[in-house]
Amino acid sequence: MTVLLISFLKTLLYFSLFMIFIPFFVSCNFEEHTDKEPNKYITDSLSLKTKVINEEPGFFQETISEVSGEESTVQEEIVNLYPFEIIDSSGESIEFKKPPDRIVAFDAAALETIFTLGKGEKIVGTHDFVSYPPEAENIIRVGGAFNMNIEAIIGLNPDLVFVFSDQNVGNLKNAGLKVLYIKSLNNDFSKISDEIIMWGMILNVENKAKEIVLDFEKRLNNIETTVKNLNINQTIFQDVGDLWSPGRNTLMDDVFALLNVSNIALDVDGYAQISREIIVDRNPDLIITLDRDTITKDPAFNEISAVQKNRVYILPSNALSIGGPRFINGIEELALLIYPENADLFLKNN
Amino acid sequence: MVLELKNINLSYHDKLILSDINLKFSKGEIVGLVGQNGSGKTSIINIINGIQKPSSGIILYNDKNINRISIKNRSKFISVVPQKINFPLDYRVIDLVFMGRNPYIDFFHIGTNKDLEITYDVMKMTNIVELSEKLISDISGGELQRVSIAMALNQRAPVLLLDEPTSNLDLVHQILVLNLLKKLKTNHNICVLLSMHDLTLASKYCDRIVMLKNGVLFSEGSPEDILTHQNIENVFGIRVRITNDPLDNSLIVIPEVM
Amino acid sequence: MININKKIFIQSNKNYLYDKFKVYWIIFLCLLLLIISGISVCIGSVNIPVLDLINIIYDKILGNINPNSNFDVIIFKIRIPRVLLAGVVGFALGMSGSTYQGLFRNNLADPYLIGVASGAALGATIIIVSPIPLYFGVINLLPLGAFLGSILCVMLAYLISYQSDSLTLTTLLLAGIAISSVCGAITALLMLSSDPNIRPVLSWLFGSFTSARMEHVLLVLIYIIPSFLFILSFSKFINILQLGEDHAILLGVNVEYVKKGLIIAASLATAGAVSFCGLIGFVGLIAPHMVRLIWGTDYRYLIPLSSIVGAILLILADLVARTILGASELPVGLVTAFCGGPFFLFILRYQRKYRFK
């Protein structure tokens, strides 16, 4: 009896030792895949404007009319926004007293936005997978998308580091750097406008930012109306490799909705690998892929409408992969593929 | 049938294990290998059965170099009962004993009724017929030894080598095994070579004794000639008393207790 | 009296020569395999009513053109090749798993022991990650790369352990472990340095039958059928090999030929299977264990039985992988690992009771 008791106590001891480690695992949990929306409040201590950025599309059209009377068309702001605070995706409050001079933009979208705002020369470092614009070629690469070279970043002596994932935020802050973490967009591309405005404020070129956003939204609206008028219903399938496809709650799905094509991957959430049976059964009218051979050379796909009508396309650029100012280019490129006979309608509106 | 060892030398990592061994064996005799542990008894057995290659010297079986004989044919002429038996536990006795017929079964065949008959005879000889369906994990050490012998006998080879077959057996089983070997020699003309520790039993059962000391052939001949005070003291380092057993004219070797 | 006993002995032990019951079981399992394959073809993410299915197959046999061409495509170009490939790969894994267990005299051996898996993974990763296109004309380069990687690794392990005309099994095992480790590191490195491509690599590493085609089935069969026949004809020697290499030589088995032949045959079969579907674990380990628990360790029957059981297991696993999530799919390797782990633990616990009964 005592033997049993002793062995039971021993097992209990081992288990409790193990359980000590559990909190560490829990706290190290990466929040990559939660669907929580980041709340961003930009407050202005001069009480000139208090903007709350939410999910309403076209929000900025109202604010612009509100303040356009004060602005002039120079690059630099006359009205001084500084200092202001941005609450980033980790809930931290980041203060901006003046425009940063040395930015490590560890995010392709942020980099493109900064370049489009004309402040590309302020970027001193970025990650390996940036390929646009050509002017960014000489910027030092400080790591892949998921493995940052923190020492190299410190060595560049930046006064702002922008990241899209919280993986290394702690490490960077411990090194004394100013880190702005905005979680990368999973869906709802209307937030792209918000981020462009945000950079406009940070870099003191809010005007230019608003210009870009206005243009973005104008083109978006044009596409929306054109598409609505065309009233053609088609189905689409996008293969991002190995038959993985974007389902609900992805940026691409929102784009498809905008362009009035039905995504055949409608019953999956996020990205998932779609079975070939489903693809054959749902018979998409067009297919976007990275490698045409995987679709055209598959004997099971021979009879699919998209293959028969030779509507298997590769996207002409990676604009749709980057939630930056070029995103609208990507949408237009896709629109041309979806509505080839009505290309002129889309081109006309530019 | 003649099995000859000519000028056999064996060294391993610069250590000389056997030097200049010359032996001859013929049909219908029991030869006992005696010597201290490590004197080379197992090595000689391994050299004869082909597991160990000698550093120099040749082994001739009926005037043919044993290296030229294929593995399969070799197993038809020489059968071995090894010292250490590690049989897999989930086979039955009959499965294992039947493996002894392997040299006679062609590649694409599984065996014939004749093979089964021979297996039966062998199992009868070693008294294990009742055990045939039992699993190896369920039989005792002595029975295991007999299974091992049966497996070797199944090969029907004219030469039977046994490496310390009696070391782990109780007295009854020792006698049983030795009686069996004697029967094999007389009735079937088999040449039996075994290594032994018990000198009295060796004298009772062996026609010839080969005495090894430090890898060298110390002496060989009939038990009466070999088992002398001087030889035993020389090879084993102990003093003994030797008397005669009047019943069968064999020698009884009694170690002197200090 | 003695003669009668002998006759009884021979009659009752004819089983040893040719175990009727085990052969009946093999036939039964083959039928079971056919039935399960048939059922598998009927189920999938797209719901095809059974009547339609039968009509479609009937029409195909008669050569009629079927109006419902979507279902026709799904059944003949997707499901049937997929079920067949799963069956053939499961067969190969069960076969080489049981062969390795016999060869290395260790019940924990699996088909990937001497570097087959990591070599294939490395080959596949190189093709996926590098600018080499996936197709060269008609030839799909991905399985080719996997196969080459696999064979090169096994050959390396083989050459290292081949000393003075004999193959040392323990050295082979250790060399395999070392090579696996290096290949794994290089694969991980390649994956790290090419983030956008990680997803297809991970998918391949976990094994999947998503893109199974009839040509794949035929190619894998080319490796498996000769390997199987070869291994089967050597299976009685595997039994004798269980006594130990030395003892087997004493009983007339040419152990060197047997070792080399079995390693080459089993590795080729595994490499061929793995190249087309990625790494699927546990099947090669579990199938022989299950068979051993029920039918014992006679390798002449263990090997064919393990192969068939492996095929059945993998077809079932693939069925789960492609139906459990609805429209999307899980990699098969995930299903085998997820179910295989606890199942294996269960077998281990049960095995202890069996052993000491």
C-alpha cells in the first residue's frame, strides 16, 4: 500500500515539475493567426483633429473635405501635426515628435508606401524579399521575412523600425530601438488607405498621402461601378502553389468580391489546400496560378472551362501580394484578366 | 573423408591467437579440444567452419581448399553447434530445427516431405519431438541446447563441431548429449569435434584429445597418452590425481584441493 | 508405432512447409483491400451518389460516352489514381518496413532508416526552391529529384559501411543516421532562406496524394513489383538470418548477398514510393507490428501480409485526409502521424501483455 502511495506521489512530482514550464509555452504563443482587428487611435495633443480609424470604407473622403480648406498644395505640412501618438498592434503607444530620418522598413508594403510618398531616401534597411521599386535595390537587406538580423539593424542606427509581425519586437526594443508594429493585413484592403495616411503623418507629408489615397479610392470606385454595370458572373480559382488557395477572410477574397467573381474556395477560411475534385466539380471560368503547367498539364483538369477556353493566367506583377499603394494596380491588372473584352472600360478610367 | 588443418596461424590486432596448428580429422571419431579459456578452442572451431579466416595456412576438406567451396556446400559437409545461442523468441522449435535443412532446399522451394521426415528423425534422436510446437521462449536451457544440436544434425554433415556443448548443462543433460554424440560416431560414422572442460568425461567419450596452450598445439593423442600429470599441470597450472575407472578403462581426473 | 507417430508428425507439420491458413488470410486481406479501395473511390469531397458512380463505371467499361463528364473526370482522373497510388505506396512501405525489421533484427526499424527519407526530402526541396522548373517537357522533375536524392543518400551510407567485401549493418544504420541529420539540416536551411516557397515544401514533407495520377501509379509499380518478388524469394533467408549472421552462414545462407540484395530492393521500392507523394510515416512501422501480433514472425508470410495491411492502412488514411475537412485537404502524413502515434502506443502496451503470457 505504501509502495503504491510512494509511486503515486513520485508521478505527481514529475508532472508538477513539467507543469512549471507550461506558462512559458503559453506566453510565447505567437498571435499571428488571430482575427482581432488592431485598434488604432491617432490623437493629437493640439486637439486639431482627432481621428479614429475604423473599418468604414471611404472614410477619408469625409475627413479630407473637412480639412482641405486649411491645406495648401506644398509637400510639407504647414500645420504641424507633431507630437502625436500611434497605438500599434501590440497596444503600445508610439510617440512621434518629428519625422524619422533613418527608417528600417521591414515590410514591403511600408517600403513602397514610403517611396511613393517621396521619402524613399530615408529608408536604410529592409528585408530580402523586396523587389520594387527599382530604387530600393541598393537598400541594405537585414534578413528574411521571418528571421531578422537584429545586430545588423542596430548597426544601421535607425530612429524607427517598422515591422509587420511581433516576432522580434521585444528584442528590438531591448536594444533601445523605436519599434512600430502594425500587423500585416490579412483582409479588408480598405485598411491600405489607413496605412498610407499613417505614413503621411509620420513623415510629415500628409497631403501627398491624401492625394494617393484619393486616387486609390477613385480608381477603386471606378472599378466597382464598371464591374457592376458589366453584370457578368464568373467563377475564379487562384492557386498560390500546390493548390493552396485563398478562401474567406483573405485579401484576395475581398478583391474577388470587388471584381464580382465568385471564389470557388468559398468554404474554407484563410488559406487551404483545395482538393482537385472540388476544382473539377466547381469548374472555374478562369484560373490564376504561379505555374501554368501545374494546371494545364494535369489530366484531371482538361475539361475545366478555364483550361478549355485558355483562361489560365499568371498575374503580371506581384502588386496584389503587397498591401501598399500598388495594390490598386494589381486590382486593375486582375480586372483586365477577368474582363478581357471590356479592357477599354478599365483603361479609360485611369 | 579427411579434414586437414595445415599450418594455421591466426592473429588479430597484433595479438597471436593461434600459431602453427596442424591437425587431421577423419570419419567416425570423437575428438576433444581441451585447454584453458582463451587458448584458442573457439578460434579453431570458427576457422574450420569458415566464420574466421586464418591469417595464413589452409584448411583442406577431402583435399579441396575450404575457401573454394561455396557457403551452401560447406554447410552440407560441416555443421556447427555454437557456444552462444541467441534464438529469436517468437519462433517454434520445429521452425528452428527445420532451418537445418536449408542447405538441401533449392532457392525457389520451401522443402519436401522428405525434409520433414529427416527433421522428425533428428528430433527423435535428440528427444525433442514433444517440444516441436512450443515457442523458444517457453523451453529450458537444456532443451534449447538439444534444439541447437538437432538443428545441426539436420544438416546431415559428416563433420559436427560443438563449441562447449556441455558447459551450461546439468549432469543428466551432459551425459545425454555425450551419449548422443557417441551414437552418432558409431552408427553414422560422423566426425565429432567438441571443446570440453571436464577432463574425466573427455577421457570417457573422446577417441582423441587435442590439448591447446596459448594458441599452440601442446599435445595430441589418445586420452591415456595425453592426460598425464605433467601435461595437465603444464597446460592448466593445477595438480591432479589420475586414477583408472575399472568399468570402462577410462581415466578419472581429480584436481588436488590446495 | 513409430511409423504412425512419424506420419502424424508430418501431416500436422505440413503447415510448416506451406501454411494453408496464412495463405487463406492473404487472400482474404487482398479481397478486403479491394473492397476498401472500392468504398474509397465512392467517397470524396464532392458528393457522387452511388448509383451515378456505378453508371459511370459501367459506361466506361462499355466504352460509352458519359454525359456527366465532371463526375467521370473526378472518378477516373482523380479518385481512382489516388486510391491506387495510396494502395501501392502503402504496399511498398509495409513491404520495406517488414524487410528492414527482419534485416536489422529490430522491430523498431522503419522504411526510412538509412537515409531514404531525408535524401528524398532534400532532393524535392532543391527542386522546389531552386529556379529549376517543375516540368521538363513531359517529365515531372519533382519526383525525379526526390528519387535521385534518396538513392544518392542510401548509396553513400552503403559505401561507407561496405568494408573489405562485407556490409556491416550497424555501420549502415549509424551512417544512415548521420546522413539523415545532414540532409535534414540542409533542407531546413533551404527552407529558411526562401520563405515564400516554404508552403509547398512543408506540404511535400508531410506527404500527400493530392496530385496523384495514373502515370505515377505505373511508375511506382515498376519499382515495387520486381522488388516485391525479389524480397519474397529471399524471405525464407530472412527467417534464418534471425539467428544471427554467423549462424546463418553456418546454415548455408550467403548472408552478404542476402543483405545487399534486400537493402537495395527495399530502398529502391521506398525511394520510388516516396518520390511521388512525400514522406508518410508510421505505416511502415505499424503494419508489420500489427501483422506480427496476429500472425507471428514467419517472414515468408509477414512480408506479404505487412504489404497488404500497409496498403489498406494508407488508403484509409488518405480517405480521412481528403474528406475530414470538407473542401480542403490535410496532408496524409499528418493523418498517419496523428493516428499512428497513439495507435503505436496502444500496440506497445498490448504487446507487453502478449509477450509474457
